[in-house]
Amino acid sequence: MAVVAGVDPVRIGAVAFMLTRSRPMRLLIGYFIGGFGLSLIIGVVVVFVLKDLKIAKTSAIPPGIEIAVGALALLVAPDATRTRIEQLYAWVSSHQRMVVTVLAGVVGTYLVIVGVSKI
């Protein structure tokens, strides 16, 4: 799911726009808090409201492996994300705003066309 969310044209455009502003960290923190909060709300709804539905509750992967992979992701993700954001910020800062805007628009349009055509 992270890969799909990472190439979402709306998110790419929003982050590219925020990085071109004079104080991008303030905007990115608000974006992060909003996304994190929404994820928590949806998680609570799924866990507590939908728990009584008769949906298959088995997994092909043992719980120990799922917990280990989750813990590893929590250790690795922040550093990798920080590195990628710094690289993106440096690239955006080194180019003109128009170039970044056009590139984000082209990439976003391509991803929407691919998504709509179900390629």
C-alpha cells in the first residue's frame, strides 16, 4: 500500500507544492499530522466498530512474522523517509518553480491516465 500511496499524483503534487513554499516544514508537519490522524481514526473504526462482522480472521502469515516486519519497518522507515524528503527538497530547491510544477503535472497526468485505463 505504501508504494501505491507513494505514487499517488495528488500526494506528489501536494508535497511538491509544499516544498516550493517559503516555509515548507510547517506545511509538511500539518500534512503529516492530518494524514496520521485520519489513519488512526480509520484504524479505530476498523478495530472497534467492524470487529463483530463475520469476516475471515485468519492469515497465511504467522503473527510473529507480521510483528517482526512491522517493528523493522518502524525502525527503518523514519531514516529512509527523512533521506528521501531531503533529496526531494534539495532537487526542488535547485530547480525553478515552473520546472517543478510542470514535471509534477506531467507525472500526475500520466499516473491518472494509467490508473483510469487500468493498464
